[in-house]
Amino acid sequence: MSAESNSSCPVCRTAEVVCGKWTLLLIRDLAEGSARFCELERSLEGISPRTLSLRLRALEEEGVVERHTYPEVPPRVEYALTPKGEALVPLVEDMRRYGTRWLLGAAADATPTKPEPAAV
């Protein structure tokens, strides 16, 4: 597949949006409802404030997240998924099901075995 065809491939374009580190976890958290910056920072253990800010800004530019600023003192800012962002929630849910089935617990520990040869 050429670079030119990648730019018109829906899978490649979606991957460009969601494959940044922390992106899917932000979508997962915002699927629960709007959240403030500090709430997201606490939820995403290990993310730096700068990285969180950059990821939120990039998702805003993609139209996945919207920022609501309230005229209060001190100012209150909340982030929420747009309809475009909400459309990504089933992807996160599918990943949760996959991880539960194949990467956690007994299924993850099971070693694949070769099928027995058919009896002749």
C-alpha cells in the first residue's frame, strides 16, 4: 500500500487519530461523562500535565473532544466527547472485551497447542 493510498484509507486515518499514547484511555475516561483536567490527570496514572494538555489539544483539533470553559473564579474547564468522539466508544469497548478475553486471566495464560493430526 502506498503512502498516497494510506491517506485515503479509513483504517489508517482512524489509527492516526487514536493511536497516540494515552488517546484511547482519554476516550475511555470521557465516555463516562465530562471531566476536569485534574480528574483526567488522576485517572491516567503516569501522564504528565504537559502530555495531557497536548493530547487534549490534539483531540480538540480532530473534533473528538470539546472544551467547556465556565466563567467562574477560579475558572473551571471541563472536557467532553463530541459526537465524533462518542463514535469511538464502541472501539474502546471492543478493546476492553478483547483484553478481557485474550490478555487477562486464564485465556492469556493458556499456551496455544498444535491441533492433533486427523486420523486416517
